[in-house]
Amino acid sequence: TEAPHISSKMEVRVLFDTGPHKWAELRAPPLNSLALSTNWSFFKPEIYPSCFWSIEDDYVPVRGNRSDINVSVEVYPISTMAWAVQKQMAKQWEQQAEVGLSTGKDTFMIKRMILTTNPITLVFSVVFLLSHTIFGFFQLKNEVQFWRNVDSMHGLSARSMGIGLVTRLIVALYLWDSEAKTSKMILFQTTLGVAMDCWKLSKAISCEIGSKFPFVHFREKNSYQDETSQHDKEAVRYMSYAMYPCAIGYAL
């Protein structure tokens, strides 16, 4: 079991807000957590103890009766906008962790990136990630549309698809069996990629279950038994001459 940890950095922030608020705003989070006065004309000062910007390097393991832990406490005001954003982000990260969409390591990585990355580089990274997600969605949609209408494997390499399936399956099994908590979003994307490769490979190869060892037999479909299959077999054979030594050398 992991030892308990304590943050060596604590921020105590006092909410500074002199602006008026409507009743609808005070009933919605996070303003609904404010303590209103008896006549409801103002709210009491909000003391916000926070470890929001603490990363993994700031946490110290607590073992036995250890008493030499130094904790720095900083007290300063915080605006309503910054307070609301931090409360909302912390709640969102907590909800994502509960359903397995993110882990503590993912949260620490985001915090470290915000704290240590140049703002221009950070904006560029966000734009790049959003673009990668959008284009990845379009790539998946186009790939499904293409393979759904494929009736013949003429000009397509089924053996290279099989090699890609094996490598993707190894990566997926490693992530599922990894001791480190892997985000369920990454596991979903990896598993979806394995399922997509199996579906594409089924266009060229049929799987049959027999009564004799090895019980599972793979046969080429008629749509793949042409010159493409012969060229594919020869190309993969030549490629294996370089691939197998490299794989063995990397494993050693």
C-alpha cells in the first residue's frame, strides 16, 4: 500500500469581491457555497484553503512519527473569477477521476504544464491537441466509410494489417496490465483501434473454429486470392528479413 502524503505547500486565499450579484448567480455553483449574512445583503468573507497548484514534487510521504516536515503557508487574496475557475476545475477533475477518465498523474501533468510552459507555447499546444482530436475524429469517420464499402482486397495488404493488429494488441494488453493507472479514455481509444483492425482484417481473412488443434483456423477469402495476395506475401517476406533482426536486437 502507498504511504500517506502531505502537501508541503498550502495556499490560504481570501476571496476579494466588492461587486453586486443577482440572486440567480448566488444560487448557482460555486457562489452558492458562500455564507450569506442574516439580512442577505452581503456574504461573509470566504476563506479558501487550497492545494490547487500543488504537484507531485510538493507532496512528502508521511511515515511513522515523522515530525520534520516543513509546510509553507501563503496567505493572499483571490478574485472571484480565479476562485470560481479553480473550484470548477477541481470539481471537474474529481468527477473525471471517479469515472476513470483521468488519473492523479494526468491532473499533475496538466498543472505542471500550466506552471512551467511558456504561455505562447501553451496556447499552441492546446490548439494542436484540439486539432489532433478533430482530425482524428474525421479520420475515424472516413476510415469506417471506406472499409464499409470494400468488397475486394485488390491492392490492399492484409498481412501488413495483421502485423499492425498484433503490435496494437500488445500495446493494449500492456496498458490494461500496467501497474500505473492508465486513463480509461486512453484504454478506450486503444481498444477501439484493436477492434477496428480486427474488423478491417475480416474483409480478407475468415476465422473458423475446428475440432482439431490448433482449433482456430484462418483462411483467405476469395476476394483476397488474386495477384495482390502473392505480391503481399512476397513483400512481407522481404520486410521480415529486416524486421525480425531489429525486433530481436531491441529485445536483447
